[in-house]
Amino acid sequence: MDTYEFVNKIKNNEIDIVEHTHKVIEECKKINKEYNYLNVISEELALEQAKNIKKSIKNKENIKNKKLLGVAVSVKDSICVKNVESAAGSRILKGYKPLFDATVIKKAKEQGAIIIGKTSQDEFGFGGFSVNVGLSFKIPKNPFDKQRSCGGSSGGAAGITQKASFPHIALGESTGGSIAEPSSFCGVFGLCPTYGRVSRYGLIDYANSLDKIGPMGKSLQEVALLQETISGFDQNESTTINKSADNYTDFTNKKIKNVKIGIIKEAFENIDNKVNKKTLEGIKKLEEAGIKTEEVSLKMPIKYGLATYYMLATSEASTNLAKYCGMRYGISEKLEGNFNEYFTKVRSSNFGAEAKRRIILGTFARMSGYRDAYYIKATKVRTKIVEEYKKLFKKYDALISPTVPILPPKFSEIEKLTPLQQYMIDTITVSPNVAGLPHLNVPVGFENNLPVGMLLTADHLEEGKLIQLGSLFEKN
């Protein structure tokens, strides 16, 4: 049963929403014991929402236009949900229950979505494999092989999306590839929208100039439906774009005419042969649908994207995480010693190793005498990266590449990688994020029983075009 059919059955009272929600929660508990996809299952909230929906149906209240009525929505742990623990996967925020909903949650609830829980992630989004979970959190496992990673940092979101048997859409968040990459590793669609297309109000920050909230789903219809719901201007958030959202669901059935796509030459260098094979098969499907393709060069974004991203991201993360010191924000310890001793104790005990690494890197880059050489230089390179993309978008409707250069690795393989080698996983996905461009992971098949994803990138505010192109793969 697809989501549209499910919503209609709920509206017509053909499905008991309370009974259905009980089954959803029980399935989540069962999946979670095996795969660790949810840090919190919000059973009480979900059942309360289900009862309210049932009451509205009984009283014949206006539910006709609610697009997500009764649909289960999971939420990345870094997005605030009122009265539900929202810790961004970090022990330093363990026990924090927001007094408000993030704008995306408010919008989803208004459309009748049922919030089922908070999905596991790398601490504050710091990672590409979801192995950098905060102290006291569990590592999520790949839905196709429990010995392998489900990607990061929105690993739990992608995993539960693939594994759930009930109608479900996930809210993920991306800074450098954290929607596209886990979507590729788990074989689902993942859309990272234009920076500013979706409000960040209520998102626990990683890097302010890079963070974006977006949907993940088994079907592109579901992704389009949630993207349509959460897009739009928000007066509470200064970086949102004051432009009405498109009806993204319309693009899933829109005919494709006179479309030209650029194949990024540099993105196919140093990638796994199996990933290369499946991506080329994906390109062939597009060509068979009448789409023209040409090889293009994107030198600066591929060559300098990773360095630019890590300079910007760690600098901003260092600033954002400074507030978690055990006084006003973050977990508290017994007040002992002077300021420095107390703050050091709180942060040393409650941040994980990767969080500490990125704080130190970012603090160094922002120090007096280094700021111009590193952070400001990175912002200038970002402008050049945007310019190179814009030049190509004058000629092409979208750009294509693999999403990730490798198949989902085993945890034993990840353990052997240095931090720098782990960062290299983001080589292809960082540049669209740095440039604030919308991009979509499209599942293009399996190799060794593991999913492979292809990345479509479009110009700013062209999410509809990505959905239109991606829908070709859904039909196939």
C-alpha cells in the first residue's frame, strides 16, 4: 500500500489509526532491538496524535486537505520535537526535552503526520558512517548486512526507512552529505534541498551555513510529499528563502522533454568498479528515456570541495558547540574548581572523540592570525565552487555522479581507517552542500546484495527537476 492509498483509507475510516499506530510502535521496538535505528521511540506522543486523528474523523472535522494524515514520520535526533528527548546523538544533551517543535515538525504535524521517534546519528552529525555516535548511544546497522555501516550521519533515518513495512517517511539533515550518503548505503531516495528552502528553526546546529533538513523515503512520491510539506519561508529563521514552495508531487508524473545532463568526469575517478558499473547503468536508463548526456569537467568542486567543507564546517561547529559547557546548556556536573576546570571536566566527559577532534580543528582555524588564512580563504573558495556549478547549469539541467565512491563497508574495515580516510567518504557529496545546491540520491540497483546510489544535482530551487528525473527510476 503506498502512502496516498494509506492516507485515503485513514480519511475514509477504513483503517483504525490507533490500532495501526500500536502496530507501528511494536514493529519499531522489534526492529530497534536488532538494528539500533531509533534513539527514542515516542510511543506516548504517537498514540496521543493517533487518538486525536481518530476523534477528528469521528467528529467529521476538516481532514480532507491533510496530506500526511496518519503517516509515520521519524525524525533525526538533531531536530527538536516538543517533550521528546532530542540529543543530537550526544551524551552532553542526554535528557534534553525541548519546550517547542522545530518548524518542520510543526508543519508535519499540521498535515496529520505521526511522530514515531528520534533516529540515531553520528554525534552532532560528525561522520559519514554513523559510528561516531555519542557515548551511551548505539551504532545503527545496515538493513542488508548487519556487519556493515548504514552511512552517516542520518544513518538511523535511512535504515528505518528501508526496514519499515508500514507507510513511513524520515526527516534527515545534511551538512556535507548526511542525507544522500546513508540513502545510498540503505537503498532509499534521499533529497537534500537548496540551502534556505526549508527552515532550520529548531535544528540543533552543526554548521550554520551548511545545515539543511530534507526527506528520505522508499518512494519518490513520499519524498516529494514531505518536501512539499516542510518547504517555505519561516519568519523565525533568517536564512529561509521568501519564495513559495512548488507542488513537488506534481513532478513525479511530469513528462520529461528537452533535458540535458552533464556527467561529472572527475567524480568517476578512484571509485569502486561495482559502483561505477551501476552508476553507468543508471545513466543508460536516463538516455533510454530520451535524455541527452555529455561528459563535463568540475575540477574545483571535486579537488577543493572536501578541504573547503571541513574548514567551514569545523570552524562553525567549534563556535556552535562552545555553549555546551554545563552551565546554561548541556549536561551538568558537580560544581567544583574554577571555570576552566569545571568546563573542561564537563566537555571531556561528555563529548565523544570525533566531536573533540572537530572542536579542536575548528578552534585552531578561527584563532587570531589563522582566521584569514583558513576560514576566510575557505569562504572565498566556496564562492568559486558556486561559480563553477552555475556556469554548468547555464547549459545543463542537472549533473550526475555516483553518490558514494564505495559500497557500504564493514565496521571492521572502518575501524582501520584514519580520521582523514573516513573524511574522504564525502568527496562527491560535499561540494553540492558547500554550494547550497539541491541533490537527490537515486537507488540504481545492487552489487553483492548491497545497494548503490546515483547522485543527481540541480541548480538552486530546482528540487522539482530532481524529483522529475528521479521518478524514472521509481517507475522502472
